[in-house]
Amino acid sequence: MTTGVNMAQLLRERAQKHPDKVAVIVPGPRTLFGGPQGWQQMTYRELEAETDRIAHGLAKIGIKRGMHVTLMVKPSLEFFALTFALWKMGAVLVLVDPGMGMKSLGVCLAEAKPEAFVGIPLAHVARIVLGWAKNSLRILVTVGRRWFWRGHRLADIRATSAVEPYPIALMPPDEMASILFSSGSTGIAKGAVYTHGIFTSQVQYLQEDYGFGDDEIDMATFPL
């Protein structure tokens, strides 16, 4: 019998238990005066289906278990869907705080050696101009409009991928899930390795220690 853990498994369980409950709420596009123009949201059923669709599409272009994937997307529905899709696949998310500065960011990406880069157009422009991870990247995905660079568009990946449950990669608790780089505000920016065991244990302890229930709403001020 196959056993293991994966943060994305928690999403699937929630989608089965509370399919029509709102899972994520994010601000809509900014108005001329800076405030959000309404709100966007997804239910657990919608988020689960979206992550399945994206995972199937990313697998078709060559992203696989254990591959280091840099994700540079603003907090949005796409950010959450991509995060859980990549976890489902067993890929290793490389998440970097842009507040550390362009030079430090480049150093961190060089250390992480990502093979795939998923980002908004501005992130791709910076990647090209500053040469981020140029020796390791071989798969590029643009979230939004692709300009002069090669690679794939998330919209195309979604449009041509299967609409069926993705087989979640069940991982040993000590297998790497993410590399999260700090901002470096208190020293040199450091990469912290998180395993699927660490992530799932954090969820369990937060629920137990703070008594979080199914009706709670959490405001993530730093979604990364």
C-alpha cells in the first residue's frame, strides 16, 4: 500500500468535505486610486479542479517530481492554484521574497538551480535582463502575456490539459517540498528547506494550538 504525505492532499480532502465552501478570497485589479476593484474567490471544488488542470498541463511540458521550480507570481488566484498544482506533482517550489533586492535575488536563484521558471511578464523581463539562473533553466511558463521570450503560456496550458483528478505524488515526510528564501533584512538572505512533513505538521499544530475550525477565515498578509 502506498503511503506518504503531500500538502495538496489536504486540499483534496477539503474539496471532498466542503466542495462549495469558499477556499480563497483575493483583491481584484487595482483601481486608479489604488484600492481593489472588487474581490475574486474560489471554492474548494473550484480550486481543486483548477490545480488538477494545471498539474496535468505542467506535466505535459516536462515539469516532474523533484524538479526545482521558481514561482514568481503576485498573490492571486493563480498563485494559490499554481502552488498546489506543483505540490501535487511533487515539484520543489522555489519561493523568493522580491523585497531582498535584485542582486540578492539573483544569487538565491543561482544557489537553488531551478530548472523551470513560472512567472508574470515583469518577472521574465527581469530574469532575462539580469540573467537569473540562466545556466539551469530549461522550461519557461508565463502567467499573462508572453512578449519576446520563448516558452509556454499558462492560459494555453490550461486550455489544452485534462479535466480530471491528478494523481497526487505521496511523498516521504522528509522529501523536499519547497525552498523559501528570506528577505535578508536581518542579514544574508538564506534558503530554508521545507518538507511535506513539515508543512502538514504545521497545519496540524496550528489547528490544535489555536483551535482553528471549518468556519475560520485566515488573513494571510504574506501569502508566500
